[in-house]
Amino acid sequence: MIVVTGATGNVGRALVRMLTEGRHAEGGHADGRVSVTAEGRVPVTAVARHITDADVPPGVRAVAADLAEPAGLRDAFDGAEALFLLVVGEDPRGILEVAKTAGIRRVVLLSSQGAATRPEAYGHPRLFEAAVRESGLDWTVLRSGGMAGNALAWAESIRTRREAAAPFGDVGLPFVDPDDVAAVAAAVLRDPDAHRGATYTLTGPAPTTPRERAAAIAAALGEPVRFTEQTPEEAHALMARFMPLPVVEGTLAILGAPTDDERRVSPDVAHVLGRAPGTFAAWAERNVAAFR
């Protein structure tokens, strides 16, 4: 069994679907591979703070639990072999101790590229990475770059005014499709021997600017979308409503003055999946209903 935390989010929801719909040759427990049922479905427990059976595919066990309260995770982790873990809560070592007690032997952590490129701002992901590496469990770390799904923050303004606003309108970054992040996680969870001890950086196939991303959504809609460039101060005030200040400042630094590493397209999605990562335009086409 695999436990997927954050199972109602963009990555977690797609990961649950991929694990339950995909097929994988059966592997024995001795080599750490995940068993599958006769129908080719990997047994999955989907975990989120607010989740019901209606939120998951048939046959998936849904458990409402909070990573910020590790003691409450015991039921969710019971009987599992592997854990897909988000950077949530303040006690990663407590989470991992509960996991080990429950019999989990390996963990795939969804971290952030900023843990490597902006350690002063992304201390929280670094804390989780250190805890995973020191846990005694088999581990793989996935460092995601900016996700295409962040454009859903424009959904209301595009639906109502056909307008998208962002700072640094002409600075490009290789945003990654959340489905590609989920696909990499699924591949790692299915074949742990090939990815044990690896740290992968996940990006899209090419840098795109906010202006270009707004244009891609407009193309998917078949209607113009006006792009408005925010000042850094305007963006800071908006982001500070829901993000810690160090993360706001680190994120704005990435968006406005990315390092060479942050601009670079990583080969890791292609290495794991055997195909190129998806484009932002393809993500926009697939998610156009959110902007109509």
C-alpha cells in the first residue's frame, strides 16, 4: 500500500489517479517494490485534512488527517509500505517516526527547488529534506520548480474580466506541469530500486514568462486576455496574505531575478519518464474550463 498525503491537491489528486489506474508488473516485498492487485491497481490510502470517499476513485481508502498533528496519522499509515509526503507541518521527524512505527519503509518527499537555490528563504523544505535523509528509511526527494497550476490564481480575474496580473511580466522560468510531478512520483513509487537516494529537480521543457502564460491561456480560450504587470510591492502585499514573509521574499526573488539554476531546464522529468515534460500551453488546454 502507498499513502498519498495532500491527496486533494493538484499533484496528490493526479498521483492517486495514476497509481490506481496504471499497471505495473508485480514485485515481491523483499526487493521493496509495491505489489499490485489482479486488476493492476496499486492499493492507495489518500490523506488530506478534509477528504471523503467522494474525493477519491473507487477502491481508494480516504482518511482525514493533518500532517501538522503526527499522532493522528497512525491510522492512515497502518499497513503501508511507502509514503508520498508533502512539506506540511512543523515536525517532519515526528511524521517519519509514526511512519516507521506503522511499517513504512520508504518515502518520496515533494520539496521545492528553492531548497537548493534559496536556502535562506526555503528553510522549511530543507528541514523536511534533512529529516527524510536522516530517517533510516529509503528515500527520494523531488524538488519541484514553479508549477503551471499556479496560474489558477488567475482563474477568477480571467473568468470575470479576461485579465491576468503578475510581476516581472517578461522574466521566464520553466514552470512544470503538476501532472508531470505526479507522474514522476508514481514512477519512483513503483520502482524504488531505480530511484533510491536520488534528488530530482522537476521543471517544464522551456522557460515561459507570465505574459506568455497569459497568452497561452488566451489561446486555449480563443479570446483575448489582457496582461497587467504588477509592481513588486503590489505582488508582495498580495502574497503576504497567505505566505510567510521569507517565502514571499524568496519567491519574488526567483520570479524577478532568477539564478542560472532556476532558469535552467532540468533533464530529470525526461530521465524518469522517458519523455519530454509537458508544455504550459498543453496544461492550459487541459485546464481551460477553469478560466471560461
